[in-house]
Amino acid sequence: MATQFSGQKFCQECNNMLYADESMDEKMLAFKCKICSYQEIAEKGNEYENCVYKTDLEEKETQLIINPDIVDDPTLTQRFIDNCLNPSGRCTNKEVVSFLHIGIEKFDLIYVCTKCKFHWRHVADGDESEDEDDM
């Protein structure tokens, strides 16, 4: 199981959130309050307490959530394919948007049908893998 970071740090003087910043005097990671002048230097060698952000790739790989509005994103690649892989067989649309989904050991190419919003993975070995349509 991956170690989780402890979460947000709060100012001991005014209880506002502390933000990660560089301590210019000591050239170290510091947590500073934006409201008052409180500052605390991060504990040296304590990765658990000093973590600012952590991406759990194992969880990200298994929990792919796709917003149905993704088909309207002009920054994504639009492609034409033979046909939509919706298992109902009712969608005959040939236009999809695609993007890369980052996994632990590989990238998956995700296709989303622009009409029915069904999505599926194109895995590296060439097999298409259908995902549950949660939209």
C-alpha cells in the first residue's frame, strides 16, 4: 500500500492554511501563512510530512472517469474510425475524440464517441478493451 501524505498544514497563529514555499534564508522547503508572517521549515528527510502533492498511478489507472463534455474539447484529437464500439450496436457514429491515459507501465489511448459518449481503450497490443459507460 502506498504511503499517503498527511494533508494540509495550518498556521499555529491564525489557523489559515500554510502554503509550500522556499525559505530564501535557509534554502529549504518552508510552509508559510499568506495572512500573517508565520512560517515553519519542513522537517529534513521526512517525505511523509513534507509531501505537497502525490499522484497515485495505481488508483488513477483503475479509476478512469470521463466527463461527457469531453467530446466538445477542441484541444483533443478528433478521429474517424470504422464504427463506434458501443456494445448496444445502435450507434453508427464514426467520429471519436482521443487522448492518452497515463498508467503505471504504459499509456492507453482512450476513444470517446462524439455521439453516444461511450468510451473504450485501445491497448498497446492492438486489442480493443471496452470500459463500462458510466455517463
